[in-house]
Amino acid sequence: MAYITSDQLLAKLRQEIKEISVHELADKLDKGEITLVDIRGRDEWDQGHISGAAHIPRGFLELQIETRQANRRKPIAVMCAGGVRSLLGARDLQTMGYRNVVSVAGGFSGWKNAGYPFVVPRTLTPEQRNRYARHIVMPEVGEEGQLKLMDASVLLIGAGGLGSPAAIYLAAAGVGRIGLVDFDVVDTSNLQRQIIHRLDDVDKPKVESAAHTIGQLNPDVSVIGHRTQITSQNAFNIISQYDIVINGSDNFPTRYLVNDACVLLGKPLVDASVLRFEGQVTVFDTTKGGPCYRCLYPDPPPPGEVPSCAEGGVLGVLPGIIGSLEALEAIKLILGQGDPLVGRLLQYDALDGEFRALNIAKNPACPVCGEHPTVTELIDYNQFCGVPPVEVVSANGAQAAVSA
């Protein structure tokens, strides 16, 4: 059997694989004519790379290329540090059926020496890479997406049945700043569904209990507790501090208040509700042309017509499912991935084990987000809903907002 040297192999590849200069690459990238795949290692990538390049380390190229470019006819440029490994990578892509693959002669070093722009990215620490390893390996997230999560802020209205799983999964995902609005204290009856609290937390403020649990799960997450009932007086100030709002309250005045504040501030609102064996979740984002809560429910129901969870009951696991979906929708919004539930209401029937999605139309006559809005500031929502303020008296006598 005849053997060849590495030099002979490279000479053979240069006859088989087309090479382009860094100048040709720059021209094609400017015109959007080519997908650039950088196959250098993580340490090399962290020292600098071309903006917009897909990073697939050489050892994963064949396994991950289809997630970055599934069309085998589209032009692909393979880049390494100096133009050697890229020849080997381009050869393997051709073997996989990619018909328009080139290797970048000179590699990233040639690009850098030619004076073309590149970015030196903010990177995760080794500990963070280990913690979020299952995120980072996903092309839809990667290190860039994980950094987006760490830079994001989410406000939870209520640290109860829906807020508990949402807060836990947002913290586990690495969302950098989580706000909690709740004036209630932990009661033994909460523990059936509000999984962020423990028996030792009974009679403690929910925002303190939740912050402690999150700190034990992911100490890198900053938790801001707003131990107050959200009102027309403080809603703008609190909500304006966050990127996304998740509603976990179970009373109508709070729902309409949070919706209107989010519309007026241009904040996306992930909204959900649960009762007995049924739950539903949606995303209200009028900045994307979607409807708001008032488009779906223009007027609140008469007092007493719709029971609260305290009155009608709720299967303990159900808020865990729906609250987790709320966290998922918030994460999709942060990453800019997938199809958020804007204009769609996802309903879940736990007894039948069925999900169904309903389309929600935007109401042009909506008083908040319509073509000619009449609600341009926050109003008296208890009076609007025709009910007295929904209150709970905590152990210290303070009034507290109800959460599911």
C-alpha cells in the first residue's frame, strides 16, 4: 500500500478544492453570496472572528453543518487559522454532497493581516460553559444566545403557582435579572402548587422565599423583589425596568392593568391562566402587530362569574405546566427563535391530555392598541372591573396582591 505525506495530501487537496483569497471572501460576504463557516477551535474563535460567521469546530463540522446550511447547492466558504484545516473540512463537505464549497486561503490570519474587520466577542467563563453546556451545543442558542439570556431581564407579576415554575426555569436558563412583584406571604396552602417555596418559608414574604430558592439554583441571577401590590401609581415605574413581563396573577384588575401598562410602554407580555384542569397561555406583543388582552377580552366578566383558583380549585401540577410554557415563550422572545404565541392562544386540557391553539385577531377598535386608542394612561382598574380591590392580609397586617 502506498502512503503519502501530509505535504502531498495538501498538494492533492489544492488541486481538488477551490481556494479563494480573503479579498474575494470580503466581496462575497458584502454581497451576501456565501455562508462562512469558521472551523477553528473555541479558544481561537474567542480571540477574534468575522461577524456573521457560523462557528463549527472542526471535530463537529460533519455533524452540525446541516443545521447551519441544509441546502447543498448554496455556496460555503470554510475558514481556519491559516488555510490548512479548511482544505480538509471542505473536502469532507464535498464528500457529503455540498457542491459549491471553497477554502479560504490564508485563513483568519490572512483576513486579520489584510486589515479587514473582525470582532473579539464577550465570552462565557469555563464555569458558565459547563453550566449551560446543553444550551451552547444547540445551534439555535449557542454561546451568543446564552449571552442574550444573561443580559435579559424578565418581570414576573406574582410569585405563586404560575410565577414559581416560570421563575425557576428562567433562572436555570440563566436569565440575568428577574423581578418579582408580590406582597403576599407563604401559606401552607400554597405549597400544593407554588413549588418555589418550602415549608420553612411559611409566613415569609414570597419575594424573599423565591429569591432564596433562585439563589440556591443559580447564584449568577440577580433577583429584584418588589414587595408591593402593583397599582396604577407604580406600574409604569416597575415594568419599564424590564424587557419582558410574565403575568401570573389571577384577578382581573391586575390583568387589565398589566396589559395596558405593557401596551403603553411597548413591552411584550406573556399571559396565562389556570383553573381546575385547564390552562391557557399566549403572548401579547403589540410592537409586533399582535393583539393585546383587551382585544381578546374587551370587557371583564361580571363579578363572581369566573371563579378564582381559591374558589374553583386547581390541580397542583397544572400551573407547573402552564408556568413552564410562559418561561419558554419568554426565552423564545429573548433569543429571537421560533414562533412565539403572538396572536395565538394555546389551551391545555389536562383531563383529555390535549393542546389546541386558537387564533386571536387584533381589534382595530381596541381602546388601548387599536387605530384610535382612547386609553392613553392607566385608569382605576378595580372600578373598571366592577369589583373591590382583591386583597389578602398577610401575617403582619399588610395588604397583598393575590397570585395563582
